[in-house]
Amino acid sequence: MTDKCISPLRQRMIEDMSLRHFGEKTQKDYIRAVKNLTIFLQRSPDTASNEDLRLFQLHLAGNHVGAPTINSTVSALRFFFTVTLDRADAVRHLTFVHEPRKLPVVLSPEEVARFLEAAPGVKYKAAFSAAYGAGLRVVEPIRLGPPILARHRHARSADHMCLNAPRFEPAR
């Protein structure tokens, strides 16, 4: 990380993360999480009690911190207390936050019909219909360019029979 004045506790945590081959970004995120706990407690994090950790998690939730950030902080604190401090009991009650899944936007039949009518030609209309019918996301048909289709054209099935993929020719 850096060579400036580092507390022995932070140095030990960095060594523990290095032993486990944590990436540089993960190490920075974990150090930041423990630093935020220290700021919240206004004392050394190794003195934190179960109740202090619970209050810290409530503090994060109360400040409308996102679920991924809270979950990353919980992971960092679990590592810090279980590995660096050997105090697994302290983080027993820290919980991960459920992140609600977003439902995909589904077009109405009328919207699909309008979209297909806007296609500039029959070839595009057929391609859009196939992509939408297969449930592909927007970027997936774009990835089906000539190199991928050429690979499939020369591939062999389990019976060693050639697969004849249709020839892909980009629109001009």
C-alpha cells in the first residue's frame, strides 16, 4: 500500500490480506471499511464490542448507504475481526443486507409490433424478431458478429458432423 506511518494493527491486517492474495482494490476497500469504523467509534477498532458493531451497521443503513457498500463493509469487518484480531464472536451478529432484484422491462405486444415496424428492412425485422423471441439482451445480438458465427460454422458436434450456421453478412 503506502510506506507512511502505519499502525501495527493496520500493518497486521495488510499482511493477513497479502498472505491470502487479496487484490489491491480489495485491500484498499477493507482498510477503508475499518477506517470508517474507527471514525465512527472515535477510538481504536480493536476495542469495539458487539453492540458497537451493531450500531455501526445501523449508522450505515440510517445514512442510506447502498446494500453493496454495506455488504462489502460487513465482509471487511468479518475479516478484520476473525482473522486479524481472532475475535469471531464479535462479528457473529453482523448481517448481509438483501438487495432487491430489479424486474426487467417487458414490452407490451403493441410496443413490440411498433418496434418491428420501424425496422428498415426485412432482414432487420427478421433479426430483431429472432433476438426478441430468444430473449436476448440488447448487446447479445451485437456480439454475434462474423467471427463467432464463423467459428460455429466450422465446429463439430458430438457425432463429428459439421454444423452449417447460416452465413452472416453485415448490412451495407
